[in-house]
Amino acid sequence: MKVWKLVSGILSMVLFILVAFQSCAAGVSNALENNGEVSGSAGLIVAVLMLAGGIVSVATRKSEKMGGNIALIILFGLAALLGFSNYGSFSDLMIWSVWCLLNAILAVVAIITGKKKA
């Protein structure tokens, strides 16, 4: 699981840039169309949560305790929930939400497999 945490953390930090730029563009589009959607703003929050999750993932990759995995579940789970519930016209937000959900599920798996070793 250490390799997964390192790879997913680095990917999440890199994807933060892409998601943030896409969210800014979606927010401008929503504002210009005056359609009342909040998918751009939700995308920015998802991007920040992805960045935080990536940092926590890299920082806690060698930890044997459950605190880092619990933080990952909260950060990535909240990002996935927010993304799935607010994607609207910004359909790429669904893709980033799936990435966040996958990371949250793998953090749960890390907790379960970590308990078996103890």
C-alpha cells in the first residue's frame, strides 16, 4: 500500500492543476450563461480536497497507524460526494469524483489489510 499512496498522492497533486483550471473555465461558463449552476465552484473545492488528499497520502505513506488512512477517507470521500452531487454541465467533474472515490475505497482497503497484519 505504500506504493499506492505515493503514486496516488503524486497523481492527485498533479491532477489538482488540471481540475482547478477546468473548474475555473466551468465557473466562467456558468457565470456567462447565468444558468445558476455551481459546478465550477464545486470543482474548485474538489481540486483543493484532491491536493490536500495527495499531500496527506504522500506524507503518511510509511505510517503504520490508521490516522492517515482515515484522513484520506474523509478528504477523498468528501471530494467524491461533492463532485457527484454538483457536476451539472461540468461533466469532467464526474471523472475526478470517480478518482477520489477510488482513492477513498483504497484507503478503506488499507485499513482493513492493516488490521489483519497486527
